[in-house]
Amino acid sequence: MMAASMADGVTVLSNVAKEPEVVDLARFLNDSGACVRGAGSDKILIQGKYKLHGSEFSASPDRIEAGTFMLAAAITRSRISLSPVIPSHLSCLIDKLTTAGCKIMQCNPDTLEVSAIPENVHENLRGFDVKTSPFPGFPTDFQPQTMALLTTCSGSSILEESVFEKRMGHARELQKLGAKIRVCGSTALVFGRENGRYTIFRHGILDVYIFLNLDLMVLIPLNSFGSALHGSQVSAADLRGGVSLVLAGLAADGTTEISGIAHIDRGYENIEAKLQLLGADIKRSIAMAYLL
């Protein structure tokens, strides 16, 4: 899209992604003098221009970060408010969490409240089946975090990855925490639990954006609500798989230590500070390798 905006003639992009981020980029290019049409559909037409100009542009809120914190509320059986968000970008996740038993309320056009507090849901969250697909389907970037949540829900759930191949590596790390998961190709069978007690994190507003130091390692001493997960040493091999381990650590008994968090930092700014605002006992520690 960017190259075609200054290329000679008309460029046609077919079978393109429809994600909101594509629409955002098209809006920015158009605000800068480009001629991009069709963003949000499967075909984009771009009329090349001789030059572009500067513009002021506000990017949409990160829907994957927002959804990750919604899943954090669910896995800890807590209540949080998130702002700013665009609820329509999160409709698939809202539907699944509602099916599980979470209470989700849109307080105003850009604020969501997610509650999984036991006295509000009246029972343990229920497992559900998921199949990832391109937008507006269930995002593949929620798949690992959802797998972590399903290990704490009642019953068994089926999670199918249809967007990317070999995106189940986080299952092995979750198993180190005690999760019961069986993977066959791009499909996982997740066994949840039936009973447990819950720890409630305090209510908070998430709206913090700070850059992280990539040379540190996370240590997470956490309270638990009696799930089958237990603390262990695990490693983040990719961005979303890594943050799924953070969510699992929030629900695990004891202390969870996560290495390889540079992957997580690529997609989440100052994630531990935001979780601390919600009451999590989480901190960064300089890895021993950097002290030698």
C-alpha cells in the first residue's frame, strides 16, 4: 500500500487482509495525500501520486492489547475497565467471553467493563470452542491467551488454528504449568477444571503507554484462585504465546518465572506496570546473564 501510493498508475491488491489496522494505514495514507480505496474489503485500489504531504493522525486503540486484558480479567476472575477501546473490533472475543459466563458492559462508546467475579457470574466460567479465522472472525492473535483461559474453565474445549501453521508451541509451556492440553496438528483439546476458589484483583482503568527495557526478565509471584496451574520456569518463544504465559502465571499457584520476554515487549508496552495497577504481584528482574 505504501509503495503503491507513490508508484506510477493504478495498483490493485487482491485477497488482502481486512483487519482494522489495514483500514488505519489507508486512512493515514489518504490523510497524507494518497488515493487508497477499498480498505476493509478483499480488494484495494491505489492511484499513485507524485508526492505526499504531512498530516496529523491518531491510530486506533490496539485491539489485541485490549483483548489480552479482557482475557486477564477472565482468567483471574476479576473485574476491570478498559479505555479507550473500539468494541466492534472485539466483537468475536466479547461473544466468546459472554458464552463462558463473563459479564461485559459497554459503559460509553470507548469503554468496556469486563467482570468474571464469582458473585457476578454465579458459577465457574464454562469452556467454549474456538476456530481462528481472518477478520472479522476470531483473531489468531487471541488464540494463545484464550488457550490459557480455557485451562481454568470447566469442561473441555476445542481450539483450532486455521490462520497460521505451527502456532501451538505455547501449549508445551502451558503444560509445564500443569495445564492439560492435547495437541494434534493445528487443533488443541484443552481440559479445564470443575471447582476452585478465586482471588479478586481490584478494579482499575487501563490507559498507560510506556516503552520497556528489552534486557530484563519477568518474575511473577502471584496469588491464585485454586486452579490446576502451578508456578514453573517457562520461556516465551513468540509474542502472543509469551503473553499467554503471563496470563497463566496470574492464575497459577506459587511463582512463575518467564524468560525470553523480549518477544512480549514487541507487542505490549510496560505490561507489568499495567498489571500492577490492577493488583497483580509482578515485577521485572535483571537476568543473571546480564550481571556477568
